[in-house]
Amino acid sequence: MPLLSFVVPVYRNEGTILPTAERIRAFVEGLGPSYRLELLFVDDGSDDGSPAELAQARAADPRVGVLTLSRNFGQVLAVTEGLRRVRGDAAVVMSADLQDPVERLAGMVEAWNRGSRIVIGHRTSRDDGILASAASRAFHRLVRISLPTIPEGGFDFLLLDRQALDTLNRFGGRNRFFQGDVLWLGFPTTFLPHVRERRPRGRSQWTLGKKMKYSLDGLLGTAYWPIRLMSLCGVVTALMGFAYAAAIVYAWARHSVPFEGWAPLMILILVVGGVLMIMLGVIGEYVWRIYDEVRGRPLVAVREFQAPGGPPGDGDRGEP
């Protein structure tokens, strides 16, 4: 009997928590008796009526758990902490604002049963302003340089198989780009598009400041091409400076400099500036490697391992 775990981050979601729990419960029960349910709400420091509503959901169904954080740490950390604590054969991450279409869950479970380790429900459209939509498209196009498979609308509605979840839970780091971490795994992935539903109550807590912070985490956390671009610009600038310094030396030898002392001054500025640009590029490369190391990501993600066989009696060879 597969256990389906649901991780639902909550922050000021008063009025939508009980309907979310009922939707999830009805879906799993509709799958038949062969599936079991584990539902974990992660209260990310809500200061409205959400804690009382979570207590009601917990009292109504023992399969509902509540993880209460001491303050608001952000949706990404709330989700990752919840994923570390669920026990299911697969874990579904969805929001508590009733905007993720529950009818898409059937296709996600079906894709999982067909062998997909990751099933992503990505947004094809959403109720955003023109400026926010344009900024989102620009951000995802930049991220796609390093993660070609990331959907243009992004995603936060997904299913993770236990194998993918265990690997993801080994990730460290505080300023994480969750979508990039999921796609980095490289396990068989299915993308299911959907239209994000209109919020029936309340307003989004995903403020402009949080969006900018997450976008910066995404750009800095998924790729080293910005550092490589700066390094390349430094090298090109340094080469141009050295070439111009050589031209100044030639002009000085021909006595065609504007005034006395101009040639050595310009040569000094160009050579020192070029060396500094190259040095900054090298330092940037080291900084990226340090950053990549302290994140604590596993070196590889293993999809399958078939141990080599041996003749009878040799099974204990090579064991520590």
C-alpha cells in the first residue's frame, strides 16, 4: 500500500486550510484502498487564524500533522523542512491557497506509477500583472541558460519519488533555489502543464521583495556563467589595455605623446588595471568553487546500482 505524503506550507492562509485538507483527503480516498495518506502542514510563522485552523484539521484526522516553525523563514525552507520529515513512498508539494488544481494530482500519480521519479506541475498562466509576468519570463530565460529544462512559468506544485526525495534531502545551504535543486537531480521527470487557479480568499504573501530575493538565489545558485562572463570581460579588457599600452610605448618612441609624463602614467594605469581585472576573475572562480562546496550537494545522484556478481564464496571480498 503506497503511502502518499503531502507537504503544504502555510503562511497566513486562514480560511483555506480546511478546504485544502478536504480536497487532498477526497483525492487520496478516490484512488482506492490501495493508497494511504500522510498530510503535513508546515506553519511558517503565521500570525492570523491559521494555527487554530490547523489544530482543527489535526483534530479531525489523525493522518494530518502540523509542523510549526518558530517564525517566518520563507516558503522554500518551510517546504524543505517538511520534506525531511515525511515518510511516504512519494511526496507531493502543493500550496494551501487552493490555487493548485487538485485534478492534476491524478495525472501526477499516474506518471509516478509509470516510472517517473519527479512529476512537475508547471504553470502555463497565472493571474499576475504585466510587469510581474514580464519579469518572471526574463528571469526564467536567464536561468534556462544553466537549466534548459526549467519551465518558463516556474513551478512549486510537484511530486517526488522517495529515491529523488532522499537525494534532495541531502542538500544543504540556506539560500536555496528549490526549483534548480529539483531539476539538478536528473531523475526521469514528467512535466504536466496547468493553469493556476485564482485565489478564492486572501492575498498572496509572495511579495516583490521575496520574489527578488528568490530570483537572486536562482541566478547565483544555479550557474557560474555570471562569474565566467565577468572573468571573460576582465581578460578582454586586460588584453585591450595591454595592446593600448604597447601602442603608447610605440608613440612615445616616436615622440608623439601629448605631453611629458603622459606615456608612463597611461601605461601604469592600463597594466595595473588589466592585472587587477584578471585577478578579480580568478578570485571569482575560487569564490564560486567555495560556494559550490559549502552547499553540501551530493557529488552525483544515483538512479540505479546493480552490484557486480562473483563466484560463490566471494561475497565477502572487499567488504570493510
